Amino acid sequence: MDQLPAPVLHDYRPEVEAGAVWLIGEPALGLIVTIQAEDSLLIENVAVLPSVQGTGVGRQLMEFAEHQAMTLGLRRLTLYTNEVMVENLAIYARLGYRESARRAEHGYHRVFMEKSISRPTC
């Protein structure tokens, strides 16, 4: 990328105050920021310490978001990432996310993805 990633520049204070930031581990190994939209839960950001990447922490955070969406009665998760983050795009695809759009926003070339979810049957 020719500029800093958007999450680096974002002030997450409002999301923290709104209870939209979730941490995993003690001390924190990763975090996820989720925001309820009209009919979906937006994964605004997910970050894992480099020292624990590849150990399942990110997957646990993504599963947490899915559970949170189901608890809220939502049937869809959404997220976006920069198009140059090909590793992230591959990870999200393996987790069941499908590309829904590509567009430039705020100077970034973003790939938007979504995943449909359903409540488990008992």
C-alpha cells in the first residue's frame, strides 16, 4: 500500500466507549471490533499480535463475531480489507466469506466481503 492502513489512523475511542471492541487473552493477544448494521454485523477490525498469528487466535475472534451476530438475530457478517492484503482475502475466503464488491473509499481500494449465517438447529 502507498499509505498507512486505515485502522492505524483510526481513533477507536468511540468504539471502545460503545462496547464494540472485544479482546482475547490476558494480556491481550488480539482484538475484534464489531458494529451492528441494519441487517448484519460489520467486522470493522480484527488484529492479532504477530507472535501468535497462525495459532487460531484470529479464528477464535471471527467465531466470536459469528456467535455475536447469531445472538443479535442477524443472518450476515460483513467486512472489508484493502485489495493488496491478499493473505487476509484468502483467510476470509477459507472462513466462508465471499466477495460482494470492490470500490475505492477514502483513498483505499477495498474488497468487501460477506458471510451468511443461520442459527444452529437443535
